Amino acid sequence: MANLSSIATAVASKPLPAFSPQNDLPVLANGRVHHALMSPSVQVRILALIDETGSTTLGEVVAHFPDHSDPVGAVLVMAGLCLLRLDHAEKLLDANTRVRRYPVNGFPPETMMLSPPEKKQEIEPVKEPAHPEPLKLPASLRRLEARSFRPTVVIGSGDDRRDFAKMQELRRPGIYGLMNSSSLYIGFGIDAGNRVASGQQPIQDIETIFVITDAENILTADDAEVAERILWSRAAAARERLMVNGLPSGVAVDLQRFSDIDAFVAEACLTLRHEDVLFTRGSPRTVLAGPRSEPGRTAPPRLFDDLPDGEVMELVFNEGRVALAARSSDDDWVLLKGSEVRPEVVQSANSSASFLRAAWLHSGILVPSPDGISYLLTKDMRFRSAGATAHFVTGSKGRGRGGWQPIDPDGGFDPETAALIAS
């Protein structure tokens, strides 16, 4: 392979032709960029790197040109000719800045173009009409800014898992899946690419790996934990493969952030479907919508006036708010629809209490009460213990089995209950 730095040095040491001054604008002639930092090989290799996926980053360019004296400068030379376009993050060049091909004939007015030397035509500036500035909004209007994430999905084989650490756009918070012919492991990582490359996940014979990150790099580590639980729930509900790991814990999240992250995961799932990787059953609409709740959470439907199976229990909390649950066993509790749920959670509450509030408000399982002082449950939902049920309802710890009191399903006074339940 030619030494790129020596090429650049050789070019710089030679007398430069009139149409390619080293300290002036670069020139495009006969399909070649003329500049001290450029050679035909450098030009072709940069474009080939971009064409592999449609874009690359400055960090990847630097990694692919270790012998070049200034690979970023070479990219900027081509960008100055509008052969390449840079997507800046906060208007600052860094390793994450994306590089793409510029649209054809996108040369700005100051770019100098040359005809082939044999035609001996003079240099002429190429003029291009200026892009009109966006129209200013009238004072009475307000533009809403979408705050959605933009997923990047990268797939590869299990044999190539170490290559995921080589992609700069994966060295950030994200989620991933490890798949074999029958099983699936879902995880998250603060550095998703490195986590996949060096992790010791409990799954054997990995055939396919996919990693999902945010192209804008605004997905935080906490967001990735929320996304992990959402993706796990979607994959478990799809039932295409056996889930190796259990339900992730997630973290506390509000409704708006949850909805944004759910949309991010949904778009990534649709991409995996299009490539026949996962979520291939059912309709695309089902893939986008996802399940309303996590597998095993929703109790069997019942008519409004049907009594639930098990012993009906009551929890009174926070100045008269009431929740009802049916206890079938110590590890099988069903929180009944119509139960009140405290909107807020205390700081010491488990993250699941906040996560489920956001998830169930998003799906309509929880709705605000008419008076606005609580949430109401619209479906019977399962919990694994009296304490877990009370913890969700009250948004705080400390209420276990003792907080629930049995009631007479026919109305009236039960000697075991300190309150009269009106029928």
C-alpha cells in the first residue's frame, strides 16, 4: 500500500500547477480533486468508505487512514467542493460528525471548476441560486419541535461480534440482541458496541447480533435501560424465540420520555422485520404498536358484573383512595379494574412503580380519574405479591399483606373488616 503521508509530502514539494494552488481553493478537474492533501487513491478510498453504508464518521476516516498526515483535512477539502456533506453535532467537528456524499451538482458559487486541460478553457465560477431562508413564523404561531430519537440498527454474525466495537456510532448507550436458532438475549450497554464485543452473556451458539443506538447520540444510559425493557417485552410477546434472560428492571421514567423511547424501539423493530431478522410474524402495524403490557401481566377478561376468582381484598390509602384486588394465592394477585392509583411515586419507591405508570398511561391501561386526583385502572392486571400490588398502587414501600383487608363480595359488614362496605 502506498504511504499516504509520503504522497502528500511529494505533492506539496512539487511545483503546483496554476489550477491547483496549495493555499487556495481546491479544484475538481477530470473527476479528480487537486489539492496537496489529496491523491487519487485517497479520494477513491474515502468515497468507498462512505459508500459501504451510505455514510461514515470522521472518527472512522481517521481510523482507516493511519498513515495520512491529515485525513480530516482531506475530507474538508472534498467538503469544500461540495462532494461531501458534514452533519455537525452542535456545530462542532468531532469524531462523531457524519460524512455523506453531497447531492449531484451541489457546488457552491465559490467553488472553482475546470474543464479538461486539453480544452484550455479558463476557470469559471459555478453559480448556484442561493437557498431561500425559512419563512419566519407570524407572532401568533408557534413551531413545535419533534424530540424523537433516530435509531441506527447494525447487524452481524456471532463470529464477528468483536467488530461491533470498531464502529464509532455504536460506542454509545444502546440496546442489543444476541440470537441463535431458538433463543434470544436482550441487553443494554452504556457502550453498546463494546458490550457486545466483550460481553459474557449466557447464550450459546450465537448466529446473529443486532445493536440499536441513536444516530443523534441523545439516548442516555437511563434511556437505554428503559429501551431494554421495552424491547424485551416486545420480543417476548412476539414468541419467535425463547427469552434467555428475565424481564429487565428498567428505570424510573416519565410518560413523555417513555413514549419517545417506545417510538424509537418500535422503528428499530420495524427495521428488523424488513430485514427478516426478528418480528416477522403478524402485521407491520402490530410491530409498530407493540403489546399493551408485558407478557403475563393482563388477567383474563371478565364482564363488568362478574366476580373475580379468589378472595377480594381492599386497600384504602391516601385520604380515602381505594384499590381492590383478588387474591388467588400468595404469589398471584390481580389488581381489579376501577382501582385508584396514586399519580406520584416517592423517591424511595422502586423504579418499577414509575416505569409501569408511564408504560400503562402510554397504552391506556391507566387513565386520569375524572376529578384529576388519581389514576384509574382500566384492565385487571396481575402482580406476584400483596406487597408488589400495594407498592404500585400507593407509589411507596411499607404496605405489605397487612394493608389489604378482605371484604364481603355481597356487601354488608364482615367481622374481619373494620369498615362497612356499601353495596
